[in-house]
Amino acid sequence: MRGAGGGANLLALRSHNTTLVLDLLRTAGAEGISRLELAERTGLTPQAVSKITARLREEGLAVEAGRRASTGGKPRTVLRLVPEAGHAVGVQLDRDELRAVLADLDGTVVARRHAPLDLGAGSEAVLGRVAGVVGELGAEVAGASPWGVGVALPGPLDHRRGVLHRVTGFPEWDGFPLRDALSARLGGVPVVVDKDTNAVALGLAVGGEGGSFAYLHLGTGLGAGLVIGGSVHRGPRTGAGEFGHQVVQLDGPVCGCGDRGCVEALCLAAVARGDVGEAARVLGTGAANLVGLLDIDRVLVGGRTVEGAPGVFVEGVRGVLEARARRTGEECVGVGLVSGEERVAEGAAQLVLAPVFGQDG
């Protein structure tokens, strides 16, 4: 199961039965879990579990973690995941900055980078910068050759093919095969490309945020990551979540997408003139549209612009949703804040790690 770069073969790890076992090992934590418990919880035979765990131990992904008393019988040997046995790099490409993290199998960040970036500098310059950062992160932790690299950036884009569409304000990226180009630059290391909003939404779902929710990301642009029934909703063309380009004012200001009166244009214009309260109300209006359309459980807000005035944005969005609930007679959905400068990069790492544990990537 070893790949060319010294890491485990991701395709082998993603077999259904193996991912079931890996996920239970991960959730068991340092206390570990016995083979009998693995068989009971997965529905696999004890023989199948023994074969899988033997292979995982051979790969260095699992180790014995002592013995646990059993009810009538000899103590059971328990196994635990070895978080440091595998790593993934998560990269956020924003219009003006790059953030990157190296995360272990538990998703714990063990190294990080932050640098200015000009997304309009051209593909060669951007790819060179990303490749350099990936190399730096891998060199910082001994033996941490990454299994893969997840890249998250503003949409729209084709997640399945890793091809960018017309990123608002950067038309030169339209049609660029970012996944394949970066993988080639990195010597064949697997690369996954997705929207920044989807990366955060995936990270939240993996981290235990259950049910159906929308993550609204307001930074240099505005987008949404949608989780429906526990899975990231991308749509058949992976174009879902272009939340910022819903028109809410027909004769409004021109947006970078070419339309008028988009939520993104109105939000950013309000922020630019210092009226954060108005920006929050506009964001809340868009959120109310989503709640009415999708009947989601929660609305979560984040991004660097939100973090500049978190209370104003949370309360502003909540106020609009509460007003809607009074009009409709429905229960108001919850509103929460997602903070942390590395949330996008951490979610990008989960684009590589989550499928290893049988979760939506």
C-alpha cells in the first residue's frame, strides 16, 4: 500500500471496509478499540477485521495500545490509530494571500505557512509559490511526506475535474486545470481542488457539526458551503454555493460577476463605506433566502471580514432570520460564528484526509 512518495496508497485505504475500521480507530482516540469491538460495530467478520488491522499495523497506521479487561475471558488487546503516520497539506488561495497547513491523520495542524499572494500574477507564479510552500511544510516535520494536497479557493470551479471557472475579478483563470497542473509540478502528488466555502463546510462536518447547515464566508468575496444531511452539497456540476451572486436588488451596483445587485456587491460596498451593520443585514437577507429554500438547521458565518466585527455580523444575520421566523410562524434557525484564520486551509487538508475515513471529501 506504499505509494511512490513514501506514503500509503490512498486508493487501497479508501476501500469500504478499511475506511470503516480506520474511522473507528480514529474516533476511539488514544484509548483504542479491540478487534472484537471493530467487528461488532462494522458488521465485518472477526477474520476480515484481523486481516485489515494486520495490514494497517504493517503500514504503521495502527499499533497496539495495551489490553482491556473483558467480561468473562482473557483481556482484549486494543488498537489505536497512529496520527503521525500520515499527513496532508491544505492550501487556501485567496485573492491576496496564501495560507497553508500540514495536518496529521487526526487533522491536527503540525506546521503552517502564511504569505501574501497576487492571484492575478498568473498561473506559473502561483503554482511556483504553492509548490514552494508544500515543499517547506513537508521538510519541517521529519518523515511527513504528504499523502496529498487539498487546495481551496474562491469559485466557481469544477471540483471533479479540478478545473477553475471564471473566478470573480480574475477571468484569466477561466478553464485552468489547476489540479493536474499542480500535481505535475509536485511530481505526481495527488491534488484535490474545491471552493474555500466547501472546504470549511467539510471541516465543520468532520469536526462534528451535524445535520444540515450553511456556512457563509465573507472575505474578499462571498460564498456558501452547504451541508445537507451530513454531506457537502456540490450539485451535479459541482457549482452549488455561489451564494454571493444571488440578485437581491435589480437596479443595484454592478458586481464583479457582471450582474447587478448581488449580495456580494452590496455587502462589500457597505463594508467599504464603514457600514458594517448594513453589510450584516444584507448578509442576513441572503441567509433568509437560503433558509426558505433549503429548510436548513443552522447558519454559520465566518471569513476575515466577518472576523473584523463578529458580533455585529452574527447579531445582524440573527435579527433578519428572527424577523422572518415571526412572519412565517416557523422556529428560527440557529446562527453561529466560525472563527480562525486557518479554517479554510484546515478544511482543504480534509479534502484529502476525510475520504480515507469514509467521509465526504
